Amino acid sequence: MQILRIFRNRMVSCAILLTFLAVANVTAQTAPGEGVKNVLLVHGAWADGSSWSKVVPLLEAKGLHVVAVQIPLTSFADDVAATQRAIALEDGPVLLVGHSYGGAVITEAGNDPKVTGLVYVSAVAPDKGESAFGLITSKPTPIDTELRPDKSGFIKLTPKGVAEDFAQDLSANEISVLTATQVPTNVAAMKGEITIPAWKSKPSWFVIAANDRTISPDLEAAQAKKIGATMTTVQSSHVVMLAQPSKVASLIVDAASKASSK
């Protein structure tokens, strides 16, 4: 009887151990991995989601789920709302990336609890009460003379502005396409003021375009320092994601791997 009792006790112990191992295995298989897997890319003024065309495949090759948000550029509220809708559709944490004026959009939309990090690409990162327009015009750049407003308050760039000050390091064919496809931008959108800057509560990264003739590189560097961002300087025009896509993608991948742990 003593032997039988010992045998039964050992069998129970083995069963408990096997159950524990099974639960641990399932937990390991279903637990989310480190880092953020959802990346939302927000374009800037005079552009659309295709401005990220070279970066998207590089990010997807790293296993990230990528969405290029199409903001209408009609008003700041409209652009923030479009970004918020895109965030709502994602399952899990989100890394927001904004180019140029898109930096202001992610600064406002980034307060969503799903957002765990912000990446600014040759962009602005306004503080409370500040706007993209106010920051950009505080340090004039060569492109200022190549802006053409219409009667409705929308602005376009001249072909000269695109070729010499917006995308001067791209090929002639790429410049031609950017000129033809640029989206008119409402100046009122760029004057939209930030209510709560998300960078005050979320970690941030910043790509500074050293040869930017649209937003002053000095302004970009000052903004990056102010918000405590992890900075990377790239020898590029304003459209750094088209001129140096691998460098931009590398920073985004690094940010995605770290955003949820900061």
C-alpha cells in the first residue's frame, strides 16, 4: 500500500508539472513580441501617401504592418481626424511617423493611448499653441518665394520650387511626378494650433534633413533637441524618405523596436 501511495503521488506531481509546462508553452506562443508592429505614415503638405512608396516595402520586409494615411490637407482638424480614424482601425500599439507638416498632425493625434512613439521626418513638432505655419515661417527658406496661393486659400509649389527647393536631389523623372501629383494644401491647415503635444508623454525620434530648403535644418535640429528626440542627420533634401529611404526606414525600425519599452 505504501508503494502504491508513493506511485500515485508521483503521478499527480507529474500531471501538475505537465499542465504547468503546457500553459507556459501556450503563453509563450500567444504573448505579444517586443516592440510595435503597426506603423502609420503621415505625409506632409503638397504630397500624398505615395511619398512613402520607397519606405513601405523596406518596413514590411522587417515584418511591420504599415499604413500610409491619406490626410486631405483641407484643415488641421480634418487631417488629425483622418489620422485618428487610421489609428482606431489598428489592432494593438501604433508608431506614428510624420513628414514635414505631418509632424504637427502626429503631435496632436499622437495623444491616442494606442500610440507608443512618434517619429518626425524633416518635420515640425509644435508645442501647445504653436502651429506648423508659425514654426516654418519663423526661419525663412528658399522655397518661400515659390508658393502660389489660389482664391480659396490653398497653396501649391511652382515647378521651380519642387525642382530646386523641395526635391533637388531626386531624379528628373521623380521631380516631374512630384510636380504633377502635388496636392494643394490649405494654409489654414498649417495654421492649426496644437492643444496637447503628444511628444511630452511619448518617446520620439527625429530625422534631420541637412540640405532641406523647405524647412530650415536648424529649426529641425532645435525642435528635436527641445522634445528630447533621438536624432539622426541625413544629407538630403526635404523629401528625405524618397531621397534616402533606407536611412529613414532604419530609424523607423529602430523606433518600432524600442517604442513600447520606453
